[in-house]
Amino acid sequence: LKFGYLESFMKELYQRIKSFSGKNYGNYRQLANKKLDFGDFTLEFLHIQGDPYAPPSKILLSAPLNSLGWNHDYISNITRQIAFSDYLHRELAAAVQNRYPEKNAPLTLSMPGQEILIRNSLWCDNGNISLILQVALPGEKRLIDSEKAQEILSSALPDILTSALYASQEKIKEAKSAIENLEIREELLCELERHHLIAFIPNGAILPRESGISEKPLANAIPFVSPKELCVELDCFGKKIIGMGIPKGITVITGGAYHGKSTLLNALEKAVYPHIAHDGREWIVVSKDAVRIRTEEGRSVRHSDISLLVHDLPHGKETKDFSTLHASGSTSEAANLLEMLEFGARTFLIDEDSSAVNFLIRDSRVRHLVGNEKEPLVPLIDQIQNFSKSDCNFILVAGACGDYLEIADTVLLLTEYQVENVTEKAKSFSQTNAPEFSSTENEKVQEFLQRPSRNFKTYSEELRPALKPHSAVERQIKVKLQGTRLQMGFLQAELSGISQLPDNACSLGAGILLLNMLQNAEEIPSKEMLLKKLEKIERIGFRNIPQGMVREMALPRFLEIAAILLRLRDYNRP
């Protein structure tokens, strides 16, 4: 072992645990608030459980990277930091699970999904590595089992750290490959701008997933091939990557059922986050501001301006400052689009299967019967060109909503997962049902886009009274995730409609960041404040956020955090 001899490097921890033999479980607390030598690492207990059946304890291990055989090149910029930290995290999680494959393991670290994210569980910066593990400190009938504790902390843990984190020729090669994978993906994003594209899918990409509950690539899936009319060649560090470029504007994906329309859209939806090598989607890129829009019946909406898509509600209900605890399907989708537009999104991904029909289109016969003046909903088909002329982009799956074919800049046909560019053919079927361009409506859209962000002072003042411990036994406000519901004190947000949240760690990370912001009376949640917070976390990790070192968290995108903020409500108030 690179740790050397146990008695010289971990003497203090070893002797302390040995002295606990047969004593009351509470004696474990003597290990709190102390930094202990642990070979090349420093070990610190961040949290010590109260009894053997309580949630596991948390330990923080830190070490200089050069003591593990890694040099500064691996973390010389933020892209390399993220890729290298993610690589070591996966190595460590695999080593933990190999040593303790059982369900109730004494040492645990969650294996990340396919996405590469900033995680507090393991982060490298300033020449150091910091990692957090969960340790179930052993005991029997409220007495300490020092023999098992010694085996976990003085034998298993050093073995795991040695096999996972120390540099070797093989690991150096793998780490460099992981860094290169992310660097190419970042360069592809830059190439999007240079080629005036909103998305790129390389030839050979694997879009289908293993199953509805697995994000791993489907074995023997048909590799993606670009239609020749949309084929582009992007240059990344001298490497030519060929695939389909989706130009700016309105793109419609059409085709028969089960032929791959939604699979293509889902791949683009997930591409807002980088993916590990061999995922099949690692070099699919889409605009950083791309967001999936869908219906979300029953969602809470607070102080949102939805007047571009909903106006003149019965009984004079205001839509420039609209609030409801239970939005309808079409109203929720309108709010989802316009709220994300307000927070800077300019590329929207929409699937008719997860949309309200009256949000997307209005039948011509219904238009004549009801009249536009008596219908408060403005279907997207009426406004989409106005959005497009104001530099907004849409990628829309339409297997039945044929009206969109007439106004699309690009039409893609999916047949058995093969893509064909049928733009000219689709135009030949035009029935001139699409609404005419309106300069007046376009001016309204531009005015909406150019105005400053909303004032969140009133919004936060309405939320802050609910920020209090949830029960008498809780001494601080806790962020909890119960299924798809995020809770902090008496505030809660339903997350099921935010489809681009990668995992629970991201949901908790967003919740703790928002709690930290709302608890600070001097900070008013806003687009600018959220961006400032995220930039700081990218530099130094989660260290400056309360609870940030004792929960397994990851950093989602700014737009997902904004979406959660907009869904928060006090569930004790009507």
C-alpha cells in the first residue's frame, strides 16, 4: 500500500477507535471537529450519526494531487477540472462498490449517471483533491463495535483510496482520454456559433437508450447518419468531426410513430449536459440555452407575464402578472416557455406528445366558430414566427400538427431511425393555413425580450415566511427530496415537469443553493444573482454553501435552478 505502515500514518485514528471498544455508541462523537492524519490524506468527520440505525456518518478526505502522482495539468482550467474530477469520482465509486457490493454497505458513494457534472462528492482544485464518503459506523445494541470500525477505516478505506485515486500508467491514459472527450465537446459548442447552428449530431452517434429506466446506450442500435444536405464538418483541435448541423430558425421533426422522432429530440434535450465517452451522445451538442417545453398541468405559477400567449381571461384576470396554484395544461406550457424566455433561453425543444393541443394549434373550423376575440389562448403556431424573427429557435416534433410544416425552415423526416431532409417536399404540400406574419405581434415579442428581468423582491418576500424548520425537533431548515417533490421548510416545488434535471443530486444542489439565497435577506433571487452564485461554485465548489459538505449534491444548469425557483410555493397557504 502507498499508505505505508498503519501504525506510523494512522496511529491516532487507529488508537482512538481501539479505545472505544465496548463503549457507548455516543463516544464516536469524540472524532468530530478533528483533522486526522491518514497517510497522504487528511481525514475529518463532517457528521457523526447518533446511533447505528441513523443515516450514515460523513467523512471528508483531502490530499495534494501531486502526492497521489497527478500534476497540475489535469486541472489547469475549468473544463479539465470537471472532466478529471468526474473521472476520479467514477473510479472511486467503482472501487467502493467492488469492495462492498451489498445493499447496506458500511462505505458508500453514489455512481454518477451518464452526465459529467460538478459534484461535491469529489472535486479537484488548487492542487488538491477533496472527497466525501458515507460511513455507517458499526455498533451492536448501542455499543461501539471497534473491531469492525477498525477494519472499515484502517483497512478497507486505505485499500479503496489506493486502488482508485493514485496515478498509474493506465489511469493516466484514461484520465487524458476523459479530458479530451470533454474538451472536444466544448470545442464543438464553439463551432456551433461559428457555423450559425443550434445543434449538431455526429455521424455514428447512438441515440436510443437501453430502456425507459436506463440512460445507457441501446446495444446494436442503428448509428446516426446525417442527410447530405445538412452534413457539416466541424474542426476540433485538428480533428474533423462530420455530422448533421441543425440551422437556426424553426426545425420540424416528423415521421411515423415509433420511427425515432422523440428519440432524436430526447438526445438533444439531454445534450445540454456533457456525457461520458462511449455514451453514444458524448459529442451531440445543442445551444447552451436550449430548454425542453412541455405541458405541466397543476403547476404553481407566480407573478409571470404570459400575455404573449394568454390574454383577456374571463372576469378580467390579469395575464401580465399571472398567478395560480393549479395551471391548466395549455396555460402551464405557455408559462413554461415565457418564463424560460425571460431567463435567457432562446432555443426551445417541443414534442407534440407532451404538449397541450390548444397550446400548439387551433383548428381552422374552431377559429371561425369561436373567433379569436373570444379565445384567450394564442396558439404557438400564431406566434412562433414572431419569436423566430427575434432570434429564438425551435425544434419541434410534429407527427400530426401539419400546420408547422408550412412555416418550418427545416423539415426532417424519420424513417426507422434514418433521417431525411424533406424541407422542399414539405413546402410543396402547403395549404396556406399558417397565420400571416404580424409586425405588431413581433414588436410585442421584441419588447418582452428587451425588458429587464422581473423584480423578485415581492416574490422572495412571499416565500421567506415559509422558511422555518418543518417540525419542533428540527433545529435547522432541511432540504428534502421526496419522490419528485423538493421541500425546504414549508416551501415545496414539484420537479416532475423539469425534464432536464439529470438526477437527484442536481435537485438537492439546486435546492440548497436556493435555500442559501432565500435565507440571506440581502440577496434577492434574480437571473443575475443565480449566475453569480453558479460562477462562484464553478471556481471553488460547494464549500461556501451551508449543508454543502454533508449532502451528495451536483450543480445543474442555471435554467433548471430558475425553473425550480419559479415553482416554489408555501403549501400551507392558499
